[in-house]
Amino acid sequence: MSEEQLETTEPVAPETTSDLSRGTEINTEPQPTAQRPEIIPEKFWNADSGEVNLEDMAKSYAHLEKFASGKQEEVREAVIAELKTEAAEGLPEDSKGYNLPPLMEGLTEEMVEENPLTGWWREKCHATGLDQDQFEDGINQYIQFAQQQQPDIEQEMKNLGENAKERIQAANNWASTMLNPEQFEVLQQTLGLSARGIEVMETLMESSKQNISRANTVAMPERELDLSQVREMMNDKKYFDPRFRDKDYVRKVDEAFGRLQLSGKL
């Protein structure tokens, strides 16, 4: 072999191949999963693929944009309608559908229904969406308050004394002749429930009797008295003694004395 041939001969590179049978090395280590960026909410992140769920994110953005661009009133109305629907559940169809609570002895449903406040409370409960329990609570609260305002009848009877029943009967008899039925009922429910009230009625009774007596005296004057009879009457304790002074007796004497003066018989 000549020297030229040795100089031009180049080493031949080994033949390469991708065939697995020829020992090509393959990287079998697991690739790292992408981490969710902090600016991406978790509900829009697909942890399996390590990608952002763009479709859900776009829908959410569109909904937010719709709300922010003048749809607040629609959302508000929808919320209010939903709340009203929830509040109406379990309510009666109208205010008459509420039932009265169990009442104590001596108090009837008719008595409660006749009170105008009961009807007002029914309307108020239905208009504001209050349920049956709240309606009953209001009725019970009012009954309890009304009871606290009532006087102790037994104690008032004791305050009137041993003849309390007779005094009350006399006052009622007088009031029934002086007043119409409605006025008499009001008087019974006010003055007629306390000892002080009965005393006031007795004062009115006495005043009425005196007025009738004076009217009869004016209409039918007594017989004329002479001077000796008038003086004799003046010597009575009912006229001059303050301890036994009788107003009607004093008035009769003074009137008789005045007539004698006018007639010139003094």
C-alpha cells in the first residue's frame, strides 16, 4: 500500500439506528405535572391535564360581564321573588286562615274575635309573612297584657265592705235607668270594676237625688211657715250645729225665712 492511500483513508463512523433491537436507550422517567398559577381559580384548573379550563372560565366571565352591565335589577327581582316564595310556604291563603291559640278558662273565641285588634293582627301577620306560631304568640301576648290591666275583683269587693254586693247592685240599677244600653255597658267595664269607681257612681247617685228633690221643691213649694215655726226650726241642731248640719234642712229654713221677708211679715 502506498503512502498516499494511507493519508486519504478516513475512519468510518459506526452506523446508527433507532431500532430497539440495536440497543437504543429510551427515557422512561415520569414527566413533572404543571402547577396551577396563583391567578387562576382552582375551579378553572384541570389538575389531570395541567391546563386551564378556558370554556368554563369564559362562561363565568360572560355571566359576570352581563351582571356588571346593567342586569343588577333583574338579579335583585329574582332574589326578592325567591325570598317571597320561601316566606309564603306554610302561610294560610288569607288572613282568616290563622287559628286562635288555646284560650284560658272564661275566655271564648267569640270574645277574642270581637276585639278589633284581633282582625288587625290577622291582616298584619298575613301581609308581613308571619306564620301560625308567630300569630299565636301575638295573641297570647295581648291576652297576658290585658289580664294585667284588669283589677282584682275579690280585692275590690273587700274594699267596698260587707255590703259590697248591695252597693254594686244599687249602682247598677241607678245607671241602667239613667243611661242607654251601650253607655251602661261602658260604665260597667270602667267604673263598675273597682271600689273607687262604685264610690264615684254613688256620688253621682246622691247628686242626682238632690237635684230631683230641689226640682220638686221648686215645682211644689211647701206650705207657708210663720215666724214662730221658722225660729223653732232654727233651734234644731240640724240647722245651727256644724256636727249635725243638714244641707236640705238648712235650705228649707232659709227659704221659709226669705219668703217671710218678702211678704213683710217679719
